[in-house]
Amino acid sequence: MPDISITFNRQTVSWYYSDDWTVSKLCNDIQSKLNLSNQIYLGLYGSVLDPNTYVLDTTLVQDIITVLDHNFLPTINLPDDYEGDPPKGHFRVYSTVTYESLTKGIFMPVSPDLDFDSQRAHIIQEIEKTYNIQDIDVIVYLPGAIPYLRGTINDFFSIYTAAKKVLYITVVSKSVSTFRGLSLPSYYHSVKANICAITNDQQKFCISPLNNLPEDTVVLGSALMGLLCVTDYRILQKIIGWFENNTKYAPCIIALHDIQKKALIRYHHIITITTTLFAIVKNIYNTTSINYSQILDFFKYVDHHSQSSPSRVTMNIAPFLNTSTGRYFFLNFSDYESISTYNSDFSRCFATTIKRSLPEVKDLNSSQSQIFREFKIIEAISNPNPMIIRGNNTFLLSLGTCYKQQDSKSIVSQKQIQYIDPKEGEIKVEVIDTMAEALRSKGVVIDTPSETQQINIICIDTSGSMGGTSLEIAKQCFKIIVNRAYEVGPLSLWGLYIFDTTPKIILPLSPIPNEFHRAVDTIRAWGCTALYRCIELAQDEINAKVRQKPEFKNAIKRIIALTDGGDNEYHYKTNNHMQELADIANGLVRDGIVFDYIELGDDPEYPPQNIAINSGGCYLQFSDRDFIKKGNRQIDITKIRRIFESDGFFNLTLRQFGPVKGNCVDRDMTVKHSPISIVPVKNFNYKQEELETLKKSIYLLEQKPEITQLENEILLNMKDCAIHFESQINKNFYFFIKKPSPNDEDKQFGKYWNVYMRTKKDSPYGANKWLKLAVIIPNGFPVTAPEIRFLSVPLHPNITADGSINIDVLRTRHNSNVTIFFALLSIRNMLSKPDFKNIQNMDVLERITPSVDLISIIRNSSFSEVSLPAYNEDSSVIVKLGRARTVKPKFCDPFSFTRMEHPVKASSGNYFEKQALIYKLSQSNGNLNDPINGQKIQDVKNTPEDLQFLGFIREYMKKYNVE
């Protein structure tokens, strides 16, 4: 295969061509490899070469041809990333030794006529000499990532003359395993096709692919492959796109394509991907050893940089198979297929072959849930998991957060962040606030955590009954709450009261002082319990502060009471205490103050419970058995720490709904009531404000001449919801958006939504019943979680009496990539799968006994469903009462979810809408699997409609009056 010198606008390269090529064929080859759209010509000594002449007949060895544009001028430049063909006697070799060798490769002298064993020995020798490494083995791939298994390299290139002079080398340790039962050379010649059928564990271990890696990376490699095999299709698409843009190592790209298509996972796939990723990560971190979290961080980094460059090609495993000369590939095809195959859940397969501590599938899924998200730096305050954060003109890889070491005299320690700048490769540790301030000084926009100002007063019972353990527990609870208070931000106010016979102010309202957490160390227990007078005193101070400082007008206000029981002093003040208790509750509601009542005892006190419920606060009761360890009687606050450190208790943005209107508490406050029947949660459209449909709201927002950043985020979430519903006839959600009225202070559109959600068929509330929710989007969205609350409140262990929802995506696991649609789907799944280990609803907790059926607790035969609103998308919304009618899933097409009108039974045994199935088959080139059972579906063009099944559908529609 000769070469010729070609000049591109003063830059000369060597170009290989075939003996039988014409000038026109050479032009086409140049256009194809450089991706040139316009016609080009070749010139020699000032003349344009005839396209129909042969290159060999026209040029001499020493000639230099010039590339001309369509105007016959030498203006065409070589692309910056162009890689010319190697010199004679050399191949460009990409290997997994270093990141540079994966991306740029090296020119290696290779004699293409050497036999297989000699060629491998020569390549090993060249790599050891180039990179100064020893004791290695190699797997060699030809162009198209075809494994080189026997014969000479020239056997391939003599047939595929257009193939680039490229080789791909996966470099692994020569030590295969501790048993040393199999080496790579013997693997090539002796491995059998039914490796997975071998029953001897030692043999399986010897040929287990990851044992070709160093001992310390075996477990990591298996976990890595398990993660890739359970990763979402779209995420793999991004990873492939990044590899295509940033590396030239084709075997890794093809292996990722096979995993993406759920093809068989072969021996060389696992070796190739693992060693490739190790080479990249070692370069990023500038280290010789790596850990699992670094792999996760790299995937996140890849995901960000591939957002604008998804996979651009459709990879063909055997790119030369379609040519008329397929001799080499077919000669080696049986060996290619015999390479070991594994189940896609590789981590589990590997765990059965060797007794090692491997991550389980649930661990991989948990790790995966933290990947592929982009965070703002302030989110590291509430999210300790690895993440990508925006830095100064780059993206930093955060490894999580920790607290700064403190001495005995310091306040609660500051939170630090561990991160890596990929440009430097070293782990750094900085205080989050310091790092944020440094970035802010460089012009990087940093959100602060104090978007929602808070006013909190903590009231601790120091009466005589709190003596001993109860008071110590209250002090511990106080310090846990204070520990989280430092993370709210410097603009919120905190105060501390104690109450015995009389209430006392220990610390007045102010930004949290340094001595706050030590303020309870010296308090002692004595006297009566003046709880209600303490509430009134705290309420007065909060109102006075709001009057003095207008900036706290919209602050969220709360009083937290830690006590072992109810008030025993207030009852002696007046004979009309019933009305006065109701007045306390009404006063809190009127002033917008939330009251959290935390009872440290076994005897419930109903009056403060009712005050808490009516004000929108929490009522939590803990007994001694929740705190005292059996046997040694030591205090264990693990349970209460979990609750107080949760966002559900601490994040007051979840309390902004205003649960009741003023002056509505006129009931007997001294008896227990069912909170579900007495808490009228405020609905933002209870005044009949003007609502719009989702479609109309998107249109109105797009027509605004200018929209704020928040409105832009809302518009993206609206479109996301709309896209998910375009293909659904039987919808599971309906959306209504509130238009801002002229009297609203906030004119931003789309902050308030009403959502109708249909329950799943396995829901304990009944199939296809409708529940109504309110969605309020805060100013800090999407960093701050949307506020979602049930307006038709079901009895559920994770839904409180006022409709607030305890779910991770709105609390601890929330991040800026959690969309409203995803949050609603999670809530819908939560209804069918309640978490009884984390009960927030005290009504549910009280009904649990050792013998009870947990699901039956939340099953409620009298539960009233919400009517589905009927509306026209193209006109103003008119909410009418109506009942949603649905079709059984078996009568719906599995692909489009629409009712079948022309059913046809496919070869997989399931029914489909005929035209929809034909279209799907044409899209898949005849390779389509049944989404229900996974079996392959054959062509159905000549299959007649199933009239009997169509009769069943029509009979069902008539019986149940389904339109």
C-alpha cells in the first residue's frame, strides 16, 4: 500500500492509498477522512489532475500533491485534531498504560509479517521499553476492535486496504491470579466456549477476567462493571460520547456500546473498560492507587462534559463484515464468540466465584443515585455525598464533607469540603464558607443557604419532674438542634427560654451566638411547669422583633418546646382555661408561628398536641425506652438525633403553607382528636383564583418579553411534565397553574400548582383513585426543594396530618437536578410502598401492634377520592366534577399505552396495536423485543387482526361505559 505526500495550505502529510485508486477516489478518501462537504481537487506543478486517471500513473514517489478547493485555490487546512498515517514500517498504537497513550497514542515499529506469538512478544518489549514497566501482558485489537488471535497482522491489512494503520493494546498484569492457573497466551489457544458452565470454583477463579488486574484493583473493577451494567441507557450514551470526543481507544467505546445495548458482556469488554478507566482516573488524581469514590467522581465529571456532545456514531462491532472480502473476520469468528460471557449483573456473578467483600447491587444502585448530577457549592452543606460543584472556571470533584476538628472550648465545629481540581489532581480541604467567599470574590455566583430567614425560639422545661434523665435528654436534643442551626445561615435568629414555675429568657433573639450550645450546661430542675406562659412570652418577642425589623416580615417563625408533660401551672390561673387554650392556638395561627411540641414521657398531653397540630407544627413523643440502652442504663439519642437532624424537622420551608385560617380553633382542646378530620390545609386556590392548564401556562410564559431565572426554571419543569404526558392517553397527573393576580406582591408566573395524582393499581387506597396535591415553588428553586403537600390527605405513615410528605427527594436527597415530575413520581410510588421504619404520622404509629398487618393500617374503605377535573386545553380552565374512566392494561398497546383498535397477537404471545407495532419494527430494523416478557417479535405485516380479542375490548367498553 503506497503513500504520497499531500500539502494542505503549507502543511504536508503522508497519505496512504491503494494501487488501483484513481485521483477521484483519492479525493473522496480525503473528503471522507477530513469531513469536507465541498468538492476538492488535486494539483501537481500548477496543473489540476484529471479525476479519472490512476494515482500511480500520474505521480512519482518524490511528487508532492496540493489539495485545492472548489475555486482551485490551496486554502484548505487540516483539522487541529487530524492524525496522519504513521511512517512506513510503523503503526499508531493506543494503549491503556497512560491517559496520553489512550488519547494520542504512539508510533511503534511493527513488522506486519511476524506470527502471532512473535508479534505479541515484540509489542510487549516495545511497551516495556517506552513506558519503563515490567511484567506485563497484552491483548491486541485490530481496527474495529477485532481481537488479534492468530496469524500475522498483514493477513488483515492485505484484505482491508482502507483500514488505518492502528493497533489497540490493553495492558494487564502478567500475574493472572494467586493460583497462576492460566496465562493470557494459553487463554488465547485453550479457552473453551462454555466457560460459564464450568463448575469447579478454582477453575472459574483462574479465568475470572478481573484477576488479570493487580490484586488491589480486582474488587474495584468488579464493582465498576456492576455499576456500568445497571446504569441507565442515556447515561451510558453520555459516557460513550465523552470517550468518542476525548479518547481514541476504540475497544472501550465498542464495549460500552455492547453494555448499552444489553449485549453479552465478554472477557475483553471487562478487561478493556476497567484498565481504560484506571488509566484515566490515575491521570486525573495524579496517583498510582484509586478507590471506588474516585471512579464515581470521574463518571460525574464525564457526564457534565458530555452534555453537549452525546454519542455521534452507531458503533458496529464488525465494521468490515459487510464487505465482499470478509475472510479474516470469518476465519476468527468462532474464537471471537468463544470469549467468556457473563451475566449483566457482573458484581453478583463475580461474588459467587470468590469469597471477597464486594459491593452488593443495592450498594451500586445507591452509589449510582449520587452520580451524574451537577451541584452548586452551597449544596455541599446539606449533601455529604460525592458531587460535582462549580468552581473558578472549572468543575471541581467534591469527595464529600466533614467537620473541622474542634477543641473543648470552641463552638460546634465548622463544616469542611474535600474536593479535587482535575487540573491539579490533589485532594484539598477547605471550610465551605471560606471556599464560597473566595469563589465569590473571583466573580463566581454562589447561592447562600439563608434564602428563607427563620426565627426560632427553643423552650426547655426545667420543672421538678424533669430532674435526672429527662433534663439530660433535653440538653442533648437542644445541642443536636443547635448543631444544625449553624448551617441555616447568619441571617436567621435564635433564642433560648427555660420554664419552671415562671418562664425565663436565657438568650434573646439574635444571630446564633458562639456560646449558644453551652447555655444549657448549668440549668437545673425544680418547680412547676409554666408551658403556656412560656409560649405566650416567646410569641410576644417574635412579634416585637418582626415589628422592629421589617426584613423579617416574611420570615418563617417557630417555637420549639422540649418537655416531659403538659402545663400544671396555667390551670390555676383561670376557670375558663378551655377558651384560653384555644386563644393560644388561634394567636399562633394568626401570627404565622409554628409550634413544635416534643414530649419526653409516656403520658400524652392532648392540649399541647392540639396546639401543635393546629399551628402546622410537629408533635413528637418519646419515652424512656427510646433513649435508655438496655443493661447499662446509658443515654442513647440515636433515634431522636435521626429525627432532629432530618430536613423534615429542620427545614422550615416545608411549613410555609399556613395550615389553617385564623380564629378557627374553637373545639375542646383537652381531648384527643383525629388530626385528619380537623386540619383544613390552606389551598392556594381556595379563593377561586384564576388557573391555567399546563399547556396554556407554557404558552403564556414563552410569550413574556422577559422572564426571571426562577420563571425559566419553572418553564423547564413545565415542559418536562408536558413531554412525559404527550404519549399518555390515560394520564396519571393533571396540572393547574395559578396566574399571579394584580394584588399579588410576587408577580412571577407559575410558582403555585395544583396537581391531581392517580393512585397505582396496587395502591392500598384502591386502584386509579385521584388525590390532590399543592406544589409551591420557592424562590431558591431548584437548589431549594419544591414544597409539595397533599390537600386530600390519606392515612399514610410518611404523610403527616397536615399533608406534608417525608420523602428523601424533597429532603436529604434533594438536589438541583430533581425535577418536579421526578418528585411526583417518587411520591406516587411511596403511596404503594410506605416506609414503616420512618413513621411521621402518629395516628399510624399508635395503631401498630406486633400482630397487625402493616398495609391494612393505611387501607381505608371510607377514603374519598378526588374527582378528576374536566377541561379543554385550548380554552380557559373550567373545573368540573367528573370521574376518570380507565381501560384495563391488557387492552392497551404495551408501547403506546393507548386502547387497541386493531389488535394483533405477536410471536411473543402478547397483543399489540398492529400499525404501531409495524412502525416499531421498522424503526428497530426487525430487531424488537416485547416490553412485557423480553421475547423477540417477528414481522406482523401479514398477521390478521384478532377479532375475538377486539370483541373482548368492545364488550368491556360497553359494560363500563368507557369512551
